[in-house]
Amino acid sequence: MQRKKKKFIKKYGHLTIVPLFTDENIYFAIECKRIKILPDCEDYILDTEKFANRNYTNTRLPFEGQIAFIENNKLTHQSVSNEINRRLPKRTTLNTTQLLKIISKHSIFSGCYYSIHKKNYGVNELFDVFHLLFDYSPFVVN
């Protein structure tokens, strides 16, 4: 017997999105990128820029989420965050007020960061981005 899916559960390929809130009017986005080499951080930053450009003021939470899957065992969350922080100030279309800063959320996971940016519309309100940088290299088969 197949269970009936609730209308707020969305399927995207292999990714299932289940909202944290039951209010369908609240919008929370998480962007994910694979990092194989440091130049891949540019695409990661473009996702941060997407957040700054989205205009859902009534339904948007004042924070966003980003996940990086680091697929190269020569890279660490520190080297990736350093590269992102090196590139962020050079972006003319993204106003960053706080570069990625490490935060401790769990004793066994050290790849948690946050940054602060300004929206590119309206009164340019601030928003936070929480970043999870995972070492995915043990799971990658070349």
C-alpha cells in the first residue's frame, strides 16, 4: 500500500524537500554545490548571490543555508572557507558584511560557518547564511 504524499513535500530527482514549517507560505532555501577544486568556490558564491537577489520579503526567513560537498581529499573545510573568503570581497554584485566565520554546533563536526550579506533590493536588509562544509572525499569514486 502506497502512502499518500502531503502536498507540501517536493521531489527533485534524488532530493526530497520536506519543509521545516507547516506554513506553506514560509520560504527557506538551501543551495548545494560539489567542490572538487578551489575554483568551484566561485559557483558556490554565485548561490549566495542568488539569495541576495531573491525578493520574497513577506515569506522569506532572514537566513539561508548552503551545503558544500568537498570531494577532493586534498581540500579541507578550512581551505574552502578561506578561498570563499578570499573571493567574497571581490564580488561587486554581493555586499558581504561578515565573511564566513566558523561556529561550533556539534562536537564531532567542525565545518559549520555563517556569513552575513545585504539584499540587493528594497532597503538592503541583512540576512545570514549558514554554511555546512562536508568532507565528502571518502564517498567519491573517480
